[in-house]
Amino acid sequence: QLLLQRAPNVTPNGSTFQTANYRQAQTFRLAAGKSINRIGVRLSASPAGFPPGDVIVEIQATTGAFGSEVPSGAILGTSFPKAGSTIVGLVSFPPPVFFSTFDFAQAIQLQANVSYAIVVRQTVVNVNQGQIAMYGENSAANQYVDGRSLLSTNAGASWSPLTGFILDFDFQLYESAPNTQ
């Protein structure tokens, strides 16, 4: 079931994957420990149906001081791949709020008040065929206070904030439904 959604759509921007070494990330915290089995990220393909490669979402641990956390590379969970050609096509700007969901084989146990990162990557990128963009908010007035957007151009070896361009990527977290039996 949907636990958290962040998508103000007031002043959105898109950040495209330029090479297979690009990683885009959003850090976040939860006030209570939860078991997460699905994540939604706001993506669009241009042109629709053509971007090559799979899109994969990971949950990673983070390192760094409070407010400056970056993905540590310690992967807590990896989604099933989704073909880039199945990502919804860009129909207008700003695009409608549409999330591509990514499921995990096993639920990921997240602790309260600990920073984690949603890391998104595209396995094959050919900008001559098409691009996939990840959308977020660039207005400080609509910022998600418990995280920030990040970009890596070297497969996660180093990270830079997208300050002023995208302050926070739009995302959804889905909680594993408790077993009632």
C-alpha cells in the first residue's frame, strides 16, 4: 500500500540519463520503521517507446553528515529491471504526474530516522535513439525537507547535489502489507 508520495508538480524539471554511468538519487528518512516492497519514480521517455536499456532502482545506505548524506554504495535492495521502452512517453511539459513503479523480490526493512537513498540507473543509454528523464521539484518552497536530489556521472563513485535545478526528485514508497493470517 502507498506509504509516502512526494510530487508537488509546481515547478518541475527533468534530469536525463546521458550515459550508462549516470545515477540519479533521492535521499529520504522515515519517522517510523517500515518494510518497503515497491518504489515509484516519476520518469518519462522521449520519444515514447524508443529508449534502450533497462531501468533499475536500488535502495542504498548513505554516508555523511545530517543534511549532506550521499549513497554509500551499500545496496539494501534492487528492483526487478523495467525495459526503458515501457516508460511512459513525454506528452507535455510539465508532464502529468505519472509514476513508474519498481518492485523488489523481498521487502526492505528501513529504520526510523535513518537516511536512505533511492538510486535510479539506466543500463544502456543511446541519446541518439531517445532519453529517459527523471522529474523533480526545483522550488525551495516545495522542497522535501528530509532529503535531497543527487547526481553521479561516474557510476556512483562520487555524488553532487542538483541544487537549483532539481531540489528533490518525485517519488513514492510502498509499504509491504502485513500478513493478516
